[in-house]
Amino acid sequence: MRLKNEIKCDVLVMGAGIAGIMAAISAAEAGADVCIVSGTRICSGSSFYPGTWGLGLVGPESEADEEDLKSVILKVGEGMADPELVSVLVSHIRRGTDRLKAFGIQLKEAENKGEKEFIPCFDYKNRDWHGIVKDSAREVFLDRLEELGVRSFPCTHILQFIMTDGRVSGAAALTEKGGLTAFSCKSLVVASGGLGGLFQYRLNTDDVTGCGQYLALRAGAKLVNIEFMQMMPGYLSPAPKTIYNEKVFKYSNFCRQETGRSIFEDWRKEDLEERMEVRSTHGPFTTRLPSAPVDIRLFTEFLRNPRGVTVTYRESLRENQPEFIRTYFEWLKEEKHLTIDDPIQLGIFAHASIDDETFLNEMEGSFRHKFAKKPEVVKGNMEALRIALREVK
């Protein structure tokens, strides 16, 4: 396949979730000529994942609250968090939220923000909380990119970084129209998401494959913390890959499909209640808290029966629902057509790597769907993936 053309810019952004979009906007506002590339559409990735009811922004309630939030993050990090990065993160949260508001993006406010259900995962107190309205964010971001003259390239797959004198000077990519194009740039921003796509059971979009990290590694970058993955329950059916709201753990019944008996029937009632109370305070799995046996039992049952564990809700959940939980069920009804009366089949997601053959088959199916009328694009993408798999072995 021959290069059809070359596109020059100051800054090339790989990835079009919120991080990539904000990088592109910031660079363009500073006067740079910017191109943004996405393997699917602009406004994609985990930032716009359709399997969750909201994208929350959690930050300090005030400047005086910053030090406390930093200390909590460092404590939860068990010595693995970089104090300097934690400080940068916390000190910029309020500024970032204000910037989104200034853009005109609609942010949800909690009506009852003092409810304990709004306490962030692994935290001990309420913080400043906002929820990004994804449709509003998508509309505002696309308008802002256009206003600033950022050139957008959806359905464009970067295959390789171009090196000049030991530095990244661009990237080769397959564009939406099927041509192999060279992007020439002074700076390249990798904002392509994490590694979730490498797992068979995953709660992220299919474009989050770790390709950005792989290409950066080949170009000489160092990778850190890629061993950390969030493991959490998700729907197997109905509405596969929907995130299970951790706040309803203590209101749920977990039963084996074949017998209808509780998977926790051998636990003492007091132990079950204590563990479920703690498990209702955090989304991802952790071994640090006494709730760990809950996830381990769920995972064990999932391995025993790939159809998952049947979840139904107790009568007590129907009475006086906290706002956070009520919002979740309203979203389920509107977006997934599910109600509190519908049983679900639950599994643990992001738990097992896909073998090469399965990964290639799934990616080829995805490419054939996206590029139904462009077989040459499908062929080029599959060749690139096979080369990548051979090189990392």
C-alpha cells in the first residue's frame, strides 16, 4: 500500500476522548495547528462509554480540602502513587471543572449531595461532585474543535510513529477513505486510552486496545503502571457490558442460575451484611478491604458458570431510594429498557486476556462493520495487527 498524501501540523493528537480533545483544544488555543485522530469517531473511548449511567467529576470541596483529598489518594495508593502527580491532579480539578462550565457543557449537580452514596470510591467523606452530560459534552466539544480550526480525522488508525533523528516526527495511518497517510508533526500527544481492549470481558469500547502504549514503547518511551487494571462486575445479559452500580450491592440477591440458591449461603448472616455494606462503597475490586471475599466468590461462580450469577433486588430497595441509586435506575429504564424488576446475569469484567486468534477475529469483525464498503481498509488494518502481535512476542 502506497502513501497517498502527507498532512502537516504542529501537534498531532492520537485519541479523541476527553483527554485528547482537551489537549487538542488547549494546543489550538495557544496558536498551534492541530490534527486529532480517532480509530472510531471524535468524542469516543471510555469518556463516552455507553454502558454507564454517568461520568462523574470528583474534586475537593474547596482549596482547604485539597490536602485532605491528596492524603486519601496516597493512602489508597498503598505507596504506589506519585505524590507530585497526585498534587498536580488535585490542584487542577476545580480549575478543569470551571473550564468545562465556561465551555457551556452541562454538568449535573447532586440535589442531595450530602447522601453517603455520593462519597467517592475508597473515600470517607463527600467531595465536590458533578456529572458530565455526555450529549452536551459531545456537542460542545465538536463545536469548539471546529471553531478553533482543529482538523479531525475519525475512523483513522495510526499504525506506526515516524522517527527522525531519534525523535517522533509524525505517524503513518490508515484514513477513513482507505488511504495510507503520513502525518508530519512537531509534537505528538498519545491519549488513546488504556489496555481494556486486551481483555475478553471488558467494560470499555472496542477502540481502547493499548495501541498508543505499544507504539510509544517502540519509539523508545517508558511505560509505567500498565499492570493496574480495574476489575468490577458488569452485565452479561441483558444489556451486555453495562456497569453494575456498586451502591446496590447491599440491596441485591446473588443466586446460582441452576438452583436459585444464594452463592453466599455458607456465610454467616453477620459476615455477609458487613461485607456487603463495605462492598457498596466502591466500584473496582480491592484486596485492601474486608469486602474482597465478595468479588472472589462472584469470580469463582463466574468461572464455574460463564452465564454468570443471577441478581435480583430486595424489596427494601424500592423504598426511599437514595438519589444516586434512583438516577441509576432511571437511566437503566431510559437507555437499556430495564427496570428494578428485571433480573440480570452478572460477571466480573476485565479478568482474562484474549488469545491472539480470538482478538484478531473480534477486531476483524469490528473492522468489517466499520468499513463494510472498504475491504482494502480491513485488510490493511488486519495486516498491521498481525505484525504488531508478532513483534511483541
